[in-house]
Amino acid sequence: MTIEKQNKKRISSSAVILITAAATFLLLAAVIVIFLITGNRKAEPDPGISIVPNISVTFSKLDKSRFHKEKDIISYSDGVKQSKAGIDVSFAQKEIDWNKVKASGVDFAMIRAGYRGYETGRINLDEFFHKNMKGALDSGIETGVYFFSQAVNETEAIEEAEFVLGLIDGYNVTYPVAFDWETVSAGEARTDGISADALNRCAHAFCRTVESRGYRPVIYASLNLLREKFDKYSIDNISDYDLWLAEYKNHPEFPYQFSMWQYTDEGIIDGISYPTDLNIYIE
């Protein structure tokens, strides 16, 4: 072997040694970093108000594993918070045997007070409102109410709130008074094209009016209105008031805080002959 070949062999061996040493060093460094991250992790503090792009709201702290379903009825309990079982009804459920509803385990009922016509804009009384209020209360079921809104400005939202407040005067309403604004898919609606800003101002106007009379306001909203792509409700804007979430699953995926959850519109309750919306109120 010539001296030149011997030198090349020494250089090649040295390069292999250096590469091996560098790889070993990097591997040890990675192990140390992983240990520092996972082995010395401390409990994260309660984040409180959480900041995400352009939104500042409180995240839900409910444990999804604590939602329990039995015979299509969902409940929640985690040792601190627990749920009350509820329904929401209107003229669509027709005659109701409220004593049977109470015996089935229903704690509260959200009863429709009325609605605004999506074409005419006229406010209407739900024809079963008084019968449902009296029946529920006489059977020992606590009540709240909701109004199906098609308001297009704050003046109309306040008008709707005043209408509801006039109806419930004299009733023992212990659950929330809800602003239930929804999009209408049948035909052309006067609310088509309403801006997110206008809708949020309507919700605030209704809730302020209700709150000023000593009742608890709540905003009903489905995921269709809450998701950013629909550009309707602004989560951080309406979080000034409680949320009544409509999401039809075995446990809610919606990440932000809510007080009431409507989990199906096909519930079967003894005493009611038609499918009924089922809810829980978490306190």
C-alpha cells in the first residue's frame, strides 16, 4: 500500500469516527431535551379567559367522559356540576299530559311564548303558551320561556322582549328567557342577508331588556350560527350572556362555555305524543 493510499484510509476512518460521534451527541441531546420536557412537566395553571385569533372567551371545563346516556336521556355530573333534565315545547307538541312528563323525570320546560313571522314581521302568540305554562307549573315542573325571533334591528328585538315580559308577568318563571333567532330555509325571509353585527346587536338588545326586569336571559344558537364560516354570531360578543347550545351529539364538541344544551329534537317523553327537543341545564 502506498503512503498516499494509507493517508486516504486514515482520513476516511477519521471522517467515520467524527460522523459517528456527532450522531451520538445529537441523539443524547435529543434524549435530554425530551426528558426535560416530559419528565419535569408541571401542572398547567387554569388559563381562565383564553385567547384565540380575534376571539376572547371562556372555554368549557366540562369533562366529556361525565356525560351519561340512558334510554336516550343524557345527564352530566362531575362532583361539582350536575345537570337538570329539560324539554322545550310549543304548539307543535299539541296537548301534553304534564303529570306524566313530571313523572318521567323532567325537571324544567322551556316553553315557546311566541314568534315573529319571517315574511310579515308580525309578532304572534304561541297558541299553547298559557296552557303549557299552567300545566307545567301545576305539575311541579320549573319553567323558562323562549321567543322565536326574526328581528332585523334592535328596535324589533326590544319589542319582542317586551312582548314576552308582558306574557310571563304573573307566572313563576325560574329558568331563563331565551332569544331564539334562527335562519329560515322555507321561502324568502325578511331576515335573509342580515349582517352578523345587526344580529349580535339584536341579541344584546333582547337580553338587556329581559335582564333589566330581573330575569335571566340566554341566547339560543345552533352550531350553524356559531361557526365562524356562517358569519352570524360572534362568540366573544354574545358571551356577555349565557348560551343555550343546540348540538345533536352524545356529548357537546363545542369548546366554549354554555349553560344549557339541546342535544336532540327527536326525544320521546311519556305524556307527549310528538317528538320533543331534549335539554340539560348544567349548574
